[in-house]
Amino acid sequence: MELIQKDEQNATPIAKASAKCWASKWMLVRPYFERTTGQQPQAGMKVLLKVYPQFHEAYGFSWIVTDIDPTYTLGDMARKRQEIIRQLKEEGVFDLQKELQLPLFCQRIAVISSETAAGYGDFCNQLADNPYGFQFQTQLFPAIMQGEGVEQSIIKALERIYSLTSHTSSLTSDFDCVVIIRGGGATSDMSGFDTLALAENVANFPLPIITGIGHDRDESILDMVSHIRVKTPTAAASLLINHLKMVLDTINDAQDSIVRLTRQKLATLNAHLSTVQEILPKLFSMVKTRHEARLETLFSQMLSTMQQKMITQQNRIEVIESRIPMILSKSLMEKRHLLEMVEEKTKSLDPTLLLARGYSITLKDGRTVRDAQALQKGDEIETRLANGLIRSTVQ
């Protein structure tokens, strides 16, 4: 391996050296280091080595590694993990997944896993062979689950899932949740699940994410930001089955409660109905008697009122009848006086009276002549006198 010392301020390499470890020694050192740290030695890792110098005429100077202190590397890894966790909390995304809820009928599962992983097969088999006969629909989104490509591979799988759900609302999404599972890989290669970019993508994902990446050491950052973390793929399947069983039990309990409450309500109503049936005839008889008495009272009041009205109207008619002759006599006298006045006025306008006084009326063609200019020479006119008629010709 190549050992590099970097400037703490800008990470610029300031020293390099070559290091080697004999295969016989590496077979002892490596397993202990991986068991303790949970990771394989890889580029960028800080290590504390026990070495001795060696110079070879053909290969030059190198350090020969005899031991590695895993506690030193663990301290650096823990520092990096805490830095990522602190940044996620500052961004306000660390607990976003915990605020989501698994849908009641969580049956459409998007699975991110290696297609050939034994854990993926175990997960699907356990869902299919559940003892309750629940039906689950799973769709695999293949991803690298070991090595340096874990981060980008899982992020791309999440993007593919999101592209299938972003065009619809959460109520009509293609999936109910996402399961990230890993099985059959080396338990020492878990560094890909402790990255900031992957944690941010999982924390901000709109669907609940369940992780079951199969390791017994401390939680990875991916586990911390996910909705629910389980240890293995089969545990993830059990979680989904138990969740649906809990929903079914809730529905059955609600159904039993509805039936029980309905029966209690029916029994109460039947008892009430029986009571009503017993008292209804009595109540009807009482109501009938009360209304009959009320009708009789109303009829008596109406008859009395009608009789009183008839007496009043009869008296009024008698008064009117007694006044009619006097009113008619007065009206006749007034009309007779008016007629006499009209008669006198008519007589004063009678033309015969004017003729008797020596006046005459000149007519032409039966019309009265009031203006001499209206006559012409040769016109025949009539002059009416009190006694007789004179015909003349205008000269």
C-alpha cells in the first residue's frame, strides 16, 4: 500500500512512502482489523501501523507492516460519522423519514438490492409464503451493495423509483414504500452506507424507506436516517407482513365492535319498541278523547260565534231596511229638483222662443248662416220666422 501524509489545512500531500505486508502476516492482521472496524482497508482511510524499515537493492526502501491498530481507524471513522450526522441535523433532514407513516395497506414494495443477492431471494420468498395469504407486489431496482459504487448506485435506484412516483400524488403512487436490503456480502464492507450524499437522498425521499442491510455492528448513517431499520432482509419482510397483519386485526376488531354495538343498539331499540307497543293504545285513547273534547269545544264556540254574527247582521239589515224609504224619498226629491232646473234651462235655449220675440234664423242647405261673407250671388237661402218660412235668392 502507499502511505500518504497530508496537510491538515488543505489536504495537500506532503510526504509519501511505500509499505508492504507479508502474506502470512496479512492473513492474521486483516481479519482482526475488519472485525473490529467493520471495514476493509481502503484508499483514504487513516491507519496507525507498526512497521520496520527495509531496503532492497532492486526494489528500494519500504516499510514492512507487522500490525495495524484498528482503534485508531475507528476513532477517525467515528469522527467522520459524527460530522455527517451533525451536518444532517443542521440541514433539518435527519428525522424527516421518521415523520412519514407506512400506508395501512403497504403491499407495493420497491426493492433496492443486488439482483443476485441471497437476501433479496429470502425477502421475496418470505413475502410470498406468509401464513396469512397476503399478496405483495415487489419490483427490483438493481444496485451495487458492496464496494466503492454503493453510494451512487443506490442514489440512482432511488431516482428511478422517484421518476415513477413524481407524476402522481402520494395517494396514487406506484409504490407504498422502499426497502433497501443486502444479504450475502462481506460484513466488513459497510463504508458505502455511511456517506453524506446517500443519507441526504434517503432522508428527503417522499416514501418511507426500510433498511435491512444485514450487519450487527452499530447502525450505519443510512439506518439512522431511514424510516425503520431492521437487521436482515427477512426481518424487513417480517415487518411488512406483521404491519399488514396488524391492519387486518384492527379491521377485524372494528368489525367485531360494529357487530357488537349494532346488536346492543338493536336490543335497546327492540326493548323500546316493545314498551311503545304496550303504551301506544293507551296513549292513542287518551289523545283521541282529548281531541274529541277539543273538537266539541271548538264546534260549540263556532256555533255560538255564527249565531252571534247572524243576530248582528240581522239587526244591521233591519236598520238599513228602515232607512231605505227615507233615503229614497230624499234622493227622488233631489233628482226631481235637478230635473226641473234642467228643464228650465232647456226652455231658455229653445229657438222657437227666440222666433216668437221677432228673431229669425237664416239657413243655407240646412245649416245656420252666421256670416254674410259665406253667401254668394245666386245662393238660395231660407229664413225661418215665428210663423212661416221665406225662401230667397241672394242678389
